[in-house]
Amino acid sequence: RENSSENILSSASRLLLHEGRLTLAESTRLLDVYLFLFDDFLLITKIKRNKKKYGGSDSSIIPVCPSLTPELQSFIREGGVCTVLDQPIPLDRLLLKNVDPV
């Protein structure tokens, strides 16, 4: 990018359309991912589960953004994190196909 200091998630006009968990089939393994579908791009994040809970035994005091789905809020409270897997995919370059389930 020309302007590397620009935060891709900072646009006030960007809308989050859908989010959810998915299993990504790579060539040799399955990978748990969490997708964020915005009105202009798709962001794929890798799910990492920490063995230790964040904040000790009382995870109810961890501040979590209320706009996140309850599933993602629960995951974060349990010590999980989502890290960006790859560059966001612009929707004008995205091609979707239906495939038969394996």
C-alpha cells in the first residue's frame, strides 16, 4: 500500500455485513478461521485458542466490544484471539462458487 499508516478498519462509512466461523481446507490440513464480511472487502482471520484464560479465573470482567457476536465475545473471554491470516480481499475481486459438501 502507498499509505502504510492507514488503518484498513478505521473507515467510518464501512459496514460489517456478516461474521462467522468457518473451516478452511488447505492442501494438507484444516484450519479454523473467523471471517468478517464488510461492504467492501472480506477479512479472514486465524483462530488461536490460548490454554490459559485471560484475566485469571473471573473472565466475566473482561471488556468485550458489545457489537461482536455472542460467539466471538465468548471466544475472547476464554482467551482466544483472531489474527489476520492474509491481505483483505476486495469484494470486486472475489468470486464465489457453490460446491458439494465433502
